[in-house]
Amino acid sequence: CTNPSFVLNASSTTTGATIAWTGPGIVSGGNGFSPTVNQAGTYTATITNPANGCSNTASVTVSVNGGQPIADFEIVNAGTNCSNQNVQIRNLSIANFGNVTRIIVYWNWGVNNADTTIDDSPVLNKLYEKQYPVFNTPSQRIFQIRMRAFTGTLCINEVVKPVILSPVPDVRINTIPGICLEAQPRQLSQGFDAANNTGQGIYSGPGVISGGIFNPQVAGAGTHIILYRFTTNDGCSDSAATSITVWPRPTANLNVSAITCVGAPVIFSSTSTSNSNQITKWNWNFGDGNSQIRNNGDSFSHTYSSVQNYQVTLIVTTDSGCTSIPATRTISIHPNPVADFTLPAVVCLPEGRANFTNTSTSGGTVNTPMTYHWDFGFSGGTSSAENPTFFFSNTGPFNIQLRTTSATGCVDSITKVLNTIRPQPLANFTVNSNEGCIGTSKQFTDVSNPLNNTITGWSWQFDDGGSSNLRNPSHVFNRTGVFQVKMFYTTAAGCNSDTVEKRVTIYPFPVVDAGTDHIIRNGGEVSLKSFVRGCSGY
């Protein structure tokens, strides 16, 4: 390690070549191929071919570590070395002069001497590191680190220092149950140190606020990674992660039938969406003091008893317990119209004309337009007029129905029986004689069948301009001819009978002609020829 000497060796392929060395510390053999030197420096050999005088040179640098090395190192972060972190040491080894040429580090000296790091190019302050086996207990472990420093092959120095490692926590985290977006913030408690080290755990991740509180509104819907880091009192830490799912709120949506009338079923249905999982509960509030919880979104009905506006609310809940923002709809319950009409007092056949008077009202404080549908009791007998006129062909009776629809689609109907259709009564009369002379009186006698009706008026037409409204009139025909005498009557129900017609023939007074005048002798005879004209029937 002191006053070293070294032999340099050179060679040449030229036969008979000569060599000459230059440089500091040549002790001997300066003109030979293996000189001895005792100083560090650069030595140059000049080789010459004696045959032609040509030469070439080669140089070598010699480093001489002539002093005893001083092995030393320091442990980086010596205050806190955790078993899950690499242990670093910094090389502080030096030599009196020259350089340290080799470092060997024994990481577990005395226990496992084969666990080494060998460095043939060491420099001052170079770092070496080692990952020791990770442990959670006991509280601490001590490992002996041995460092050997070399200057050359013979000069060696070593130092041994302990490194103290602290245990790391065995951090675990259980499954965190999912949570609804609208839920209250929740205290996280799923993380723990299975090694029971003393220390403190901290949660982090989306939605985690101070104190390990998870706020789903801050995190938002979706799946989030939650990290739990536990740090022991020695400053050693480890972490574990798991996920938490924030379920979105379902979306409530309700539909109401277009027609909403008091006392009539109003149809409700749900088109809500779960957004996650399944909807299991539909909570309806109808705004009239009634509510209903249903287990499906199918259509159903609810009946309102008063005319007014109602606010309907629907809240849906999923199988995860997540509830929607209430969906609301204001609906107006409309009054029903009041259908009514008056029947004709009597309908007379054969015309059968029946006039119906519509007395329906819209049901509200202000009458609004309405539409109507009449059914007159037999196939094809319908009308949409407000006050229709219909013609019947028989006495019935008929069930007359009026269906009234308001402008808001509300409906009322009423049915009445029309049983006042009267058959046409039968007219008939007699005359004391169907023939007569001019100026004679004819007696007419009513022999009609009023079909259980009371006759209240008669109408006679004698075809000569004369008329009468007596039941049994007499009439004098003052001109000759054939007269068609007609009679009909009117009943107390206002129905006219059929018209009966009979012929009366009126003749002129008779004209007598005795024939031609004749003159005859006394006692003579003559044949007289006479004839009569008019009233030949008498």
C-alpha cells in the first residue's frame, strides 16, 4: 500500500525492433519491453524497425493508489426507513492519494453474506440501494451493512453500520356499498391496517371531503376509485383502493289522459326511466288528498269529485333506494255537460214529424260550445244537429238518447221514451142522398173512427166553394154538377185524420113539355106527346 512498483509490458510484431520508454518514475528497463516504474503518470514507448529506421509510438497511463483506503458511507434518510422502501447509502470512501478502485457492499452482514453489491467503478457520493423484504411486524428490524473499500487489490478497508427498518402497515379496504346521488354524505370506514399498527388512515378520491366523508353530490354519478392510505407513527405508509358506485337518480315522467272530467276516470301512466338498476316503486299524489303507491308503471285511473285545478306528483324509487326528483303536472278537472231535451208533445202519423228541443248546458259557469249525437232508437236513426227534426213511420215507442260532449271532451247522456206517436185517425161520413135537385139541402153525418181520440174540429169542403166546421152539417147546392165532398177532422192531440171524399150529383129542376099544339074537330082525337127533362131520378 506504500512505495509500489509496477512492470509495464509492451510487444511488437517487427522482428528485431528496438524500444525506448519515456515517462516519470522509470526505475529500470527503459530500453526493454518490460520496464519497471514506481510513479503514476503517462508512459510512452517508441518502437523502431532497424531495417529501415521507421518508428511508431504507444502510450499507457498508470494510476498508483499508494495510500490505505478509508471505507465510509452514510444512510440516506436514516431517520425513516420503511421496509417497503429502498434503503439508500451514499459512498463516502476515500484514499490518501489516488482513487478507491472497488466497493463491495454486504447488505445483510452476518446473516446472508452473499447478498452483496460489487462496484468496480466507484466514485465519491455514489448511491447504492437495496429493497429489503417487506414486513408488517415486529415493530422494527435491524440489518448490518458492511462496506469494503479497495485501492488496488491489496489495500482494503471496511466499515459496518446498522440500518433500522420500520414495519409498513398491511392496508386493506373492504367493498364500499353503492350510494344514491341524492343520499346524504356518508362516513367511510371500510379501510383498516390488518397488522394493527398505530397510526392514522386518510381517504382520498372524488367526492371525499375532510374527515373521510364521502359526498355523492360532489363525486357525481358513476364509478369512482377511493384510496385509503394508512401511515404509522414511524411514518411508514401503504395504501389500498376500491371503487364506489354512485347511482344516478331515476327520472320521473307522468302522462295524463287528454280528457279530464269530474266524476269520470282520469287515466295516468308513467314513462319514467331508471337510469340505473330497476324502478320498483311509483308514488303518486293526486293533489286532492289522495295518494297511491304502485309497483309498476302501467296505466290506471283516478276519479276526481270536484271541478278545479290539481297538482299531480310522481316520485319513482329504484331497487337501490334511489328516488327521483318529483315530476309534477297541473291538470284541470272540467265540469260535465248536463244533457237534456224536451220531447214533442205528440207526433202525428203519417207525416211522423217530431221536433226535439235541446236544453243541454255545458255545466260550467259559462256555456261553451258543445257537440251532440242523437239516437232515435233504431238503426240509421241519428243526428248531430242541436235541435233536430226527425220523421217516424210508426208509433213506437222509441228510446231517444242525446249524448252531449263539451269543448273539453266531457260527456253526459240522457235517454227518454217517445211514446206519444199517434196513428192517423180514420175519417168517414154519410150523406142522406148522393143525388138531388138544385137548391135542395143535403145532410152530412160524421161516422168517423177517431181511434180513442177526441175529435175537436171538422173540416168540410163541398166542392162548390162552400165549407163547414160542424160535425154533421147540412148543405144546399145552388148549382148543378158532380161535387166531390171532402171531410177530415182534428183530434185533441192535434192530429189530422185522413181525408174521406164522396161524390154528390145535383140535377136541375125538371122541365115538362106537352108537345106540339094541335087543332081538332069537336069529338075528334089527337095523340099528345110529352116529355120531362131534369131531376129524372125523382
